[in-house]
Amino acid sequence: MRLTPFFSGLAFLSVATGLHFFVGFPFSHNIPLYLLLALSCVLSIRLLGGRQRPVVFSHVPNEGRGSLEEVANICKVVIWQADEKGVLTQIIGWQGINNEVDTADLLGREISVLKDDYPDLYAFMLRAQGGGAFVAHSNFGSQSYQHSFSELSDEDGRAAGFQCVSFDVTEDQRLYNRLAFTEQVIATAGEAVVIFNRKHKVLSVNHAFTRITGFSRQHLLKLVDKGASGLVVHPDRAFFRRVLQTLKRQDCWTGEVALRRRSGEQFAANVSLSAIRGNGGTLTHYAMFFSDLSHMKRSHEELRYLATHDNLTDLPNRRLLMDRLEQGIQRAKRSNRQLAVFFIDLDNFKMINDTMGHHFGDDLLKEISRRLLTVVRQSDTVARLAGDEFTVIAENINDLVEVRSIAEKILSCFEKPFEFDQQELEATASVGVAIYPNDGGDRDSLMKQADEAMYKAKAAGRNGYYSLHDGDSSRVSGRLFYPSELRLALKRNQMSVAYQPLFDIKQQRVVGCECLLRWNHHARGLIKPSDFMVISEEAGITGELGAWTLDEVCRQLRSWHLQGLDVGYVSINIEISQIEDPGYPELILDTLSQHKLDASCLMFEISEGLVLENLNQVTQFVRTLNQMGIRFCVDGFGSSGKNSNYLKNLPVEALKLDHRLLMRVNGTRQHIDLIQALTGIGDILDKTVIAVGVERVRQEEVLAEIGCHFAQGYLYGKPMSADYFGKAYSQLAANRSSRLN
């Protein structure tokens, strides 16, 4: 046997000599063993990536071939040699690959014998035949092999063919494939993955991590280098110590952690940490896996919201209402405070749905819910139970006055008309009130009481509230209208003016009249000012009503003058909102000028109560307009029982007695003396005194006796339309005179 060493002969002999001493036998007696050593050298140097020339095996003795063949088969190595003509001259280890074809059948044949069964290997051998060294890969059946080709030379250094050492790399390939697959799985996983070394330095992150957080590995490294907490929101050293201790004991930790994105947004993440150890159990790495819980939490919140809120109005539903009511009762019990439940049911909602359509009904419910939220306190709960039923829970109630105030605010939601798709609707509601603990100590009893009270409100006429605890004093269903209806009254021509004559008893003639506003409601009939002026003042409607009334009176007065009717003046009642309006004096003058009337044609009446409550303001107002020729009268004089000294500085022309004084004229002399005293005050202050409510001749006679010369009442005429007043005006004094004669 002749060996051309893979490395220098000296090195090879050194190894062989060492082995000789190791086994204790001469070299010539251990050829198979040295062949094994030589093969091991080849494999070792190949695996170590050496670039030395390969060992060349030729004419291996028969006594060594079998042993070398066994070694090659065990190591899954095939050694090929071919001469410069491409004839296979040496094959070792082939039987380990294909035991059906004997090596002897291949030796001495050209490399083309491999073409059909192993085309890739054949192509590589053709390339090697052209010279040069290279490495290539192909399969033998299901096994993967790496082929290392190198040139052969003879003793003179001339080319003598090529050699190929084929190594079985199937397991390596499988390991590589597994690693590549694992890397791909991690890279494409939907869950974020971060790999740290044992010193907690970030080594790698996957795409999901960057997608979820916005951080790349470089960004995260910068955060860590700056000593920042990186991902974790509000880092706690104690928390990290607990996590590391758990990892030390169990090699894993799982929990929910607040993390931050690169934008600064915080989010909840389900984090898993794992400790990775080597073969000896030594800690080498940490792996962190986490998923973004934001979407899941939002979904849970949405589901929780849908379970506790009405899908039409977004108000709490019955389930959430009952829960809040239970909690409210517990708080009221602990703080010894009251709690009120308001049960709201729309009036005639079925009729609205039937006539206007369900779409309109849905819009109405949504608008009502919006309005309710604007009138209650932030701490109160507004809920929709079902259909057209709403409930309000008000905590920390002090007294019944506060309960009534909240009930009124709830009813105020229905004052303004509802308008959708150019359709307008006036809706009302009935409200039942129950108060903890007076009406019940638990939620079921309170709801039952509130429901019962609501039916009481409906029975009492609807459009109001009722409290079983408060009794009849809580009923407001007598308020049969809302400011919204009053606003619409002008647009619908529902307002009108009636005129009641003012009679001069001494001269027995009509000298003027008082205008009385009337509201011809489309459903409730005729409504007097005493029933709606308070609401008008509260809602800020008086200015609009007053302007319309002023224009209507001046227009009518001008019409009478053109007809030849000598109506001296018309008196008009005004309220504090008009007195406070800085533009009202100018409105009066402009209206008079528009209708070509003198200022003396109007007299404005102000109630004594209003004068006393706002004396300075009223005095200034009267003085300003008095200088322009406008006349004024104090209405209800004597009704307050107050000292009349305020009249000394108030430039009014007339005093109207309280109509209730004349009701007692047929009674004791004391009542007559009171009227006489008030008339005397008027005479002293040079004020015209007008008696109101004169219905009988005896009353007129008494007034004449005590010196009161002007009167107003049914004896002279009830409030009448402008047409009727015009026709009757010229006959009133004559008829009265004839009757007396």
C-alpha cells in the first residue's frame, strides 16, 4: 500500500508512531487500524474545515479493505477515485449506501455508470474531471450527502484523476432544517418574541414584536443603553426580583404586564418568560413571549357594555340600573342620606308610534335620553328600562324640595317640541317618585313604589309627577302645557287679546279699557294669563309675547280711532323681564310711532308685589318712560298690606285696587273703610284710584260714596273681542245711564 498523505508525511508518521506506541504492535501488523486512523484524520480535518490535500487511497491490500469498508459504512462516508479518463478506480463505503449493486460492478467502469441512478453526482464528477477542488451536495436515496472533490496526482506531480469524499450530512441537514423552520416560525409568529442573553441584553426580536410595539431591536437597545425601562410601564425593582426568583425556581413565569409602544401608548400584554439552559443545566438565554391584549380587552369591554346598556339610547339598561340602585341604597344607608327614584313613562307613546312611525318613535326616545342627561347631575343615573320607560336615580337627596326640583327638571325636558325630518311633535310624560328610606328599604320595593306613583300621575291627568310620600302636594299635572307650546302659540295664531271696559262712575262713560291676553289652546281651550305667565317668565318667553301684545294693541287702537271711536287709552300688564329689558322702552316708542299713536294712549300696569320686590329698578323704569309721556298704574294696590310710602317717589298715574276687596263690600263696615282709606291715599298722592271686580250696582254706589270714581268689572262688561268692544263702545255709557234713570 502506498499513502500520499492528506497533510505532510512527517505529520502522518508522527500520528502513526504515536498510535504504534499506544497499541504496542508494529505498524506492519496493524494496517486496518492505521487505515482507520487515516480515515479519522480525513473526517476530522474535513469537519474542521481544513484545506489540506486529501488522503489518497490506492491498491489497498485485501487484509485492510474489509476493515476500512466497515469503518466507512459505520461513518457513512464514501470515498471515490477516478483516473484522468473518468474510470472508477477505487470505491470505499459504497455498500453502506447501496448493497444491491456490488462495488466490483462499478470498479473499472466509467463514471457514466452513475448517470441514470445518480445524475447529480455524475454531473459533479464530470466537473471534477475537468480539474479543480470544490464542494457540492446531492442525495443518495433519502439521505443527504456532501461531496468534497479534489485532484489526484502521481509521484511526479502530474494529474492522475480526481477523488471525492462523500459525507452523510442527513442529520445535519435535518437539524439545519429544524433550526430554519423554528426561526421562520418565530419570525412569522403572531406573538412577539424577544431573546435575551443571560445578562439580560437583547439579542433578537421578531416581526410581531416590532409590529406590536413599534420598536426594532436597535430602538430597544437604545432604550436599554439609556437605562430606561424599555417596554415595561412604571418598572418596579421588587417586581423584577420576584420574576427572576420564579424563573430561577421554575424556569418560567407568566402574567399580565403593562407595556408601552414606541408612540408612548400603554397596553396590556400577556407575558411569558422562559429560562433556556444548556446541556449541563447552565443558564444561557431568556426568551420572552407576549401578545397584545388591547383588542381582547376592548372586545370584552364592548361585550360588557352591550350587556349593560340599551342599544338604542346607549343608556344603562335594567340590569345596570338595578345594580347601581343597589349600590346607591348601600351608600345611602352608610351615610344616612336619602335617595330618590324617578320612574318616567311617556304619555301616549303607542299613538305616536302608530301615527308617526317607529323610526320617529326611536328618534324621539334617543332625543329624550339626551335631554334627560342634560338636566340631571353628573352623579345621577339615567337608564332606559324598556319601550318608553326611563328611570333616574338621584343620590344624596336632602329634602322634598330637592326631589320636586329634580322632578321639575325632568318634566322640563318635554317643554321644547321634538322635531325630526321636518316633523314636529309635542310629547309629555308622567313621573312617579319613590324615596329611600321612606318609600322602601330595598331596590324592589322602591321600584314598585315609583311605578305605582307614576300611575297616580297618569290618573291625575298625565304631564306631571307624583310622589306617594309627598302626597297630593307633589302633583303638577295641573300645569297643562309647556313653554314650547307657548312659543308655538304665536306661530299658530293661538294668541288673542280681549278688552275689558274701564268706566268713569262720575261721568257714567267708558274712558278706556284693559287688554287681557288669551291663549286659545288647540286641545285645552282658553287659558288665562294667570295660568301661563309664570311659566312664560321662567322660560324667557314674555319678551316675545309682550312685543306681540304691544303691536296688536296699538294696531287695534289705531283702527278704533280711524273708526271714530274715542277710546282714551288701553292698559297693558307688564312683567319684570320686560322692565329689565333695556330695549323695551325703545320698542314701545317705535311701536307707537309705527301706528301713529300718542304716548298717552297707553298705560302700563305693574303689580304691587313686583314693585315692592324691585322698587329701585321699577322706579327708574317708570321715570324714564314717564318723561316720554307713557302712563303707569300699580295693579293690586292694597294686596300686600305694606306701607304705601313707596308711592311718594314712584311717578305712576293710577292705582288699581285688589279685586278681592270688593268681594266684601256687602259685609262689615270695616271692609268699606279699608277701600275708603286706600282711595284717600290715592287722593292725597294725586293718583287715580280704580276699583276692580265691580259686579253689582251696590258696589258701584259704595264706591261713589267714598269718592272712588273709576271702576272695572262685569257690571260694565266682561272681557270681549276687539270687534265686539268696538260695536258696543258707543252704547255702553248710554245704556248704563238709561238703566239708572
